[in-house]
Amino acid sequence: MHTTYTIGELESFLIAIFVLFIGHSINRHVRVFRQYNIPEPIVGGLVVAAGVAFLHFQNISLDFSLSLQNTLMLMFFSTIGLSANYKLLLSGGKKVFIFLGVASIYIVIQNAVGVSLANLLGLDPIMGLIAGSITLSGGHGTGVAWSQTFAENYGINTLEFAMAAATFGLIMGGIIGGPVAQRLIGKHNLVSRYGIGRKHHSEHPHLVTYDQLEEDQVTAKTILETLFVLLLCVAGSKWLTLWISQSGIAWLKMPDFVYALFLGVIIANITELTRGYKPHTESIDVIGTVALSLFLSMALMTLKLWEIFDLAIPLLVILLVQTAVLAVFAYFVTFKVMGSNYDAAVITGGHCGFGMGATPTAVMNMGALVSRTGPSPQAFMVVPIVGAFFIDIVNLIVLQGYLSFMK
């Protein structure tokens, strides 16, 4: 008999924090994890997820209560928006479109690899798209949506494969990003223009580092003010999501974290132009880092690893090849096109994250990198904007093109 235990809100939150402690402890004692910047939430989250999977095979399920998970994600993306005033956007705007071009080309390649291998292994070509940009660049949500479409239009049940592929991609995207970027940084002797250390804010007060060890001068007042602004963005994103859903304006329908990011951008630029209240950068840095760490630990500890165990061998082969292809493409193409500098290396690590997993995975990769090798504000602006917004539009267009050609 299968038994399910529901873990309460407080206990689940404690476990999420403990996940980060586990990851930190393992990284401190395992040199290869530390050397290649494997993110702590990935390490700790996989340990807990493995424990949950073991219990699953003993007919015991753990149901975590993590109602704050989405709020934490929205808070983090709000901090990215609050950090992007018009001066920064003007200085890095060109890079956004260059990176969008690189990521778009890779989506075409990703689907070509998936469809080709599916044909070679005797699978329906649609399975190649499932093991391509649908789940790897699109994530779990896109996988569910397209699975419903394939079931209705083609009579093919792909939901289990989609969830397994998306889970596999989430893990691998977090694992390969750090080593690929670290290899580039070491090979080309790249350094952050802001230097390496824990006192960046003393010289660059407007810099957001997303480094959990950064020395910050924060007070209860600045934390409360920043929390108010961030929660305003979070509430606003939820209101916008509900309003757009009810109004039926299809072209405005986007993930809620995109609204949170752009509300942050609007607030940041209004305050910059009016010279009134100015968001406190160091408090944004602290809260954003905490929110991202907790969100990712919650996401990883709830992974259903047994879905990967149930993968058919051909699909597993496709996903392993996809991992290798992305690593090679990011290393040789993304890095070079984005400028072959330190920011380009961090962006490359981010591309590995959302090319195999999701935008939060990309940000996690970059956060692990900059905590050791120095800040890269350009990377934290370019990658989330492309990964959270533009790439979904490109993905939809490319997939429609493939489907029209295949059927």
C-alpha cells in the first residue's frame, strides 16, 4: 500500500533552507563541485530528491507544502527589473538582441538534433521535438501545453516523456553551465571588470552582484522598503496575469515572472527619472539572492527523479546527445558571438541553463559563477530578458515551422 505524508508549510520551508546547507557543505568538501561552480541548490536539491525517490520506491510519498515557491520566484525576477535602469538598458540593449539571435539559431539546431535522432532510433519525429526545444528550452509548462496539443491533434500521448525530459534537462542545465563557463574563464584568463572580492558595493553602490557572501550595508528600514516595492511587483504581476486571462488579450499573455520583471523595470526607471525614492541596491541584492536560492532549493527538492528512471533508452540517448551539443555550441559559438570576454563567459553559462532547463536555472548558473569570479551585471540583464520572454516566442514559431514541415 502506498502511503503519502504531507509536510507542513513551516517544516517544508525549513527543509528548503536545509537543502542549501547540504549543498554548501558538499561543495566545501568536494573540490570538483567547488572548482566548476556547481550551484548549491542543485547539489543539495538532488540529495533530497534522491531521498524522496528512494522513499517513493518503498511506497512512501512526501508531499511538500511550498506555497511560497512562486512568490519567491516573482520576487527574484522583480529584483532583476529593479536593477535595470534606462542607462544600463541603453548600454546593454544591443547584447540582448545578439544573444536572442544566438539562442534562436540554437533552438533550430536543438530540434534538428531531436528529430534526426528520433528518426534514427525508430521513434515518431514528434518525440524528437519533445526531447528538443519543447521541454529543453521551454520547460515543464511548455511540455504540458504541447502534450495536450499532440494528444488532441495527433492522438499521441507524450505527457510522461515531456515531464521526464524537462526534469532531465533541468538537472543537466544546472550541471554543465558552471564547468563550461569556468573552462572559458580559466582558458582565456578572464576577469570581471569589477574585480574579485566581497566589497563591490563600497566602490560601485549601484551594482547588484547576486553574491551571497557580498558585504552589504543594509538596515531594517531599507529591507522593509525594498520588500514593499518587491511585493508590489509580485502583486502587480498576479493582478496583470488575472486581468489578461479574463480579458482574453492573447498577445499579452506571458508567464507571470515576465510581468514582475517589467514592473520592476518600470519602477526603477520612474525613480531614476523623478529623482525621488531610489531603490536600495544592497537590499535588492540581499533579498534577490535569498529569494533565488530558496526558490531553486524548493524546485530541486520536489523533482520526481523516478520519472527519469522510467525514460525509454532511445529518449535518454537523445537527451544525452542534446546535452553534449548544447555544451559544444555554447562553448564555441555563444561565447565568441557575445564578445569572448568575461561577460560572454557568464552568459554562456546562463545559456547552458535555459537551453536545457529554464531561466531560473540559467540565473542559478550565473550566480554560482559570479560568487567566485566577480560580478557581471550585463549577463544578469541579457539572459533573463531573452530567456524569460523573447525565447518563448521564437520557440513557438520554430516549432510551428517544424510541425508544418513534418505533417
